[in-house]
Amino acid sequence: MMIKLILPILLWLLLPNLSHGQTLKPTPAPVQTDTLQHESEALDQWKRELLGQYAQTESLTANTIRPAYINLVESARSKRSNWSAKDWEHAKAVLKLLDDRKREIGTALSRAENNRINALQEDFTQLQAEAEM
């Protein structure tokens, strides 16, 4: 019985701007800044920092992809002591872009060049594993 009396009073206090017949409308979610654009800009910055002149990954060729991997591994090696887990996530995203481009280049890479790139990929993975210890 007491709840029947208190509930309407509480509702009246909490919802003073509603008249009879009005309904509550959900509050729209706050508009977020374009996180995808922000992430894209951050990735572009990491590409420039880690790959240097090879940052335009979509332009890499069979002749330029291995030097891009070399820049990535050398950058990771020199900066790893100051990297956080988030920094490694960014570096892995750059590695993924290189790996994707390598797949696109495909058979234009010689077997020997492909093996050299595989060794660089393993070097990167090893650096990351050491950092996680």
C-alpha cells in the first residue's frame, strides 16, 4: 500500500516536465567525433614514423616492399624500449598493411625476396614477444 502512494510521488518529482499524455523520449547518444578518421590519421602518422619514405604502402612494389619491412623492423628495434602496448598495436597495424600489400604484389616477388621478407616478419614478431616479457 505504501509503495502505491510513494511511487507516483517519486515519478512526479523525478519527471516534473511531463504533462499527461507525454512520453519520455530517449536521450540521443552524444555525437562522437569521427573515430575512424582519427584512427586513420593516427595510422598514417605511425606509417610515416615507422616506414619513412615507404609510408605510402599502396604504392609499394616488388622492389620496394622489403626495404619497407626493413624500416619497420629497425624502427621497432630502436623504439621498443619506450613503447606501450598501444604503441605495439599501432606497429602491428602497420605490419598488417605491409602484409596486405605483399599479398597484393603476390607472384611479382621472387622466392628469395619472399623468404627475406618472411625473416623480417619473424624479427618483428620476436621483438614484440620480447617486449611482452
